[in-house]
Amino acid sequence: MKALLWEGVNELAVRDVPDPRIVNEQDAIIKVTRTVTCGSDLHLIGGYVPFMQRGDVLGHEFVGEVVEVGPGVRRHSVGDRVVVCSFISCGRCWYCAQGLTSLCDNGNTNPAITEALWGSAPGGVFGYSHAMGGFAGSHAQYIRVPYADHGAFPVPEGVSDERALFASDSAATGWMGADMGGVKAGDVVAVWGAGAVGQMAARAAMLLGAERVIVIDRYDYRLRMTERHVGAETLNYEQTDVATELRERTGGRGPDVCIEAVGMEAHSAGPQYLYDQVKHQLRLETDRPIAVREAIYNCRKGGTVFVLGVFAAVVDKFPLGALMNKGLTLRAAQQHGHRYIPMLLDRMARGELVTEYLATHTMPLDQGPDGYRLFKEKLDGCVRAVFLPN
Ligand SMILES: NC(=O)c1ccc[n+]([C@@H]2O[C@H](COP(=O)([O-])OP(=O)(O)OC[C@H]3O[C@@H](n4cnc5c(N)ncnc54)[C@H](O)[C@@H]3O)[C@@H](O)[C@H]2O)c1
Ligand SMILES: [Zn+2]
Ligand SMILES: [Zn+2]
């Protein structure tokens, strides 16, 4: 079969690889109909997560058709249309029972790396380096889905593949940020990053009753899209002073909940950017926490900062003093999609959650390396590139 492979830092190629096969009795093989790029892939492609190997198949967000099931699969049959959570978790361990499925004790078959790095290992992820299990990704014609009864969800009849695709990861991630960030009716919520994850967090905050939602980025095309499709307010941090604007729009208090949807490759207009970028590129710090710092400084006293952006290890100049003295709650997580996906699919079926507009570019898998270039460089109005492998 054809697959999009990581061939070294910023090098991608589409090549033939062996077809996946059933390994465990709870596996299913899915024929991928649509798979999409994610900001997390950019961190992997750029070499910021140093556990990729040449020839790894990328991709963790996808919809498809079940073509084979292992003898232990009960809920799916050949021919079913499913969307699959990007995280691999068992559905049975202590963490899965708490709904903290990205922390599953059994999903990562290669836990030694993250145990050494973070103290204990979270679950596995498709196409997301050997630190997260070394599973083959979804930018391929077929994929093996472990724990298929738990990780694959039937797509309701009225929901298109184009829409359901985003339940796999970005809509679930955004929903988690607003939900676990504690957004409630009447809140003012600020979101850093107007990628698909930030836009989905903003949409979730609105559906959870936030009074005002303000999304911050520097790409006008993304901000215009957020205004049009999400209905949120926006701020371009290259054109306005974010701190002043946020204070003005919140009666001087600051947002109740600040959601960071940028991650380790953040950009900044200020001089600290050069400092962070040099240290990041020399691998003297593993991450650039620019938007996390801003969220902490701008959050109202006693408010909550939720970090959705992915970070690998250590950061510099973390404003612990502001966090402590302002009495903030800081939360973060990889997405616990399994607990949200059925609800998201229902909202998609009712038309409350529209996602297909995020797919600004759709192309055959063969053009995947071009799609990633548009997505990485934010060219041609790209928010997400969707690949059609079959
Ligand atoms: N927690 C999870 O489970 C989960 C799931 C999916 C993605 N992610 C992470 O979420 C982050 C965003 O993903 P995405 O797919 O939307 O990425 P993206 O690259 O499409 O968008 C990121 C956006 O952040 C903006 N940005 C950069 N620096 C900024 C700053 N200082 N202030 C405000 N905006 C800034 C960029 O201009 C860009 O529009 C990534 O780190 C990704 O790895 C996390
Ligand atoms: Zn993702
Ligand atoms: Zn589990």
C-alpha cells in the first residue's frame, strides 16, 4: 500500500510499504478514506520530538471503512464507516475508567522513553514517534487500529466524512480545553492560536455558554475564518497590544479562562522570540512557551489556563510567580477524545458543530508532501490539508 513517510527532518515521501495486518484479537483494519494534517505533525516533522525513525508513517486523524476485524471485536463489522480517536487506549485500565483516556496505562507499547522523560507514560498515538508507541499512522491506504471497540466510533448517517474527520482530534481537543478549563455561562474566554485546534476550542467555549470568546493569532486569513465560522471575536497580536485589548474587553479584569492552542513552536513579535528560537534550535530548551507565558500574564486573578498546545520537555522563563501570586489554576492534557467523540458526532449531526470548512485543501495522498508545505508555511490560506489515500 501507499503511505506518507517521515524520511528525516523536514523530509517527507510517499512510498510503498507492507499492508498492516491483525496482530491482536481486538484489532481492526481500516481503509482510510480521509486523513488530515495537524499542528502536532509539524513538531514531529521538524525534529522537535527526537524519537522519529526514518520510514515512520505519519498521521493520526482519520475516517475510514472497516475492512477486517480481529476475533475479539464486538462493536464493529466489515463495511462500517468509523472515525477513530487519535489516541490509543484500552478502555479498561484505571485511567480509562476515569475518562482520562490519553493517560491509558496500556496504549503505549513502548513506555520506557516517556517514563524516563516524564516519570510515567501516557497512552499511545497513531503516527506520533516511538516515544508514543511507534504505531504506524493514518496517512496510508490502510491502518491497524488496536482496541477497535474502544477507539473507533460509528459515524451517524447524516454526518459526512468531511465533517466527522475532525472528531478524531481537533474538535475533541478543543472541546476538552473548554470543558476541563471549566468554561461556564457568562465567562470571557481567550484562545491563543487560530489553527483548527484553537478554532474548535473557541467554538466549544461558545457552545458551553461563554459570553465572549476572543481568539488571538497573527494570520488574518485564520482570524477572518474564525469570525465567520466560529462567531468569535479576534485579535491580531502583530497589530494590537493583546494585554491592553484583553483588559479593555473584560472590564479591566482579564479573561476567566485562557486556552493555549499554539504549542512548542510558538512565534512572537517581541525580542524574547529570538532568545527562545535560538535556544530551541540549538536544543538548549526543548520548547518555546511564548503563548503559555502570555496566557498566564493575561488571565484574570483566580482564573484558569488550559494548555492544549503540545510541549515535549522543559521551558525557560516560566512565570511561576504570576501563576502562584494570581492564584491561577494551570491545567493541560493530550486529548481524552473517547469521552467526547459520541457527543461531538451528535452535535455534528444536529448541525451545531460544523468542521468541514477547516479543510482548506483536499488532495490525493501522493501530493501529501506539498500539502504539508502549504500547512507548515501557512500558504494559500491553508488551515488543514486533507489527503485521500484511496
Ligand atoms: N492536546 C492535544 O491533544 C492536542 C491535539 C491536537 C493538537 N495539539 C496541539 O495544538 C497546537 C495547535 O495545533 P493546530 O493544529 O491548531 O496548529 P496550527 O499550526 O495550524 O496553528 C497554530 C497557530 O498558532 C499561531 N501562533 C503561533 N504563535 C502564536 C502566539 N504567540 N500567539 C498566538 N498565536 C500564535 C500560529 O500563527 C498558528 O495559526 C499544536 O501544538 C498541536 O501539537 C494538541
Ligand atoms: Zn492532532
Ligand atoms: Zn486504558
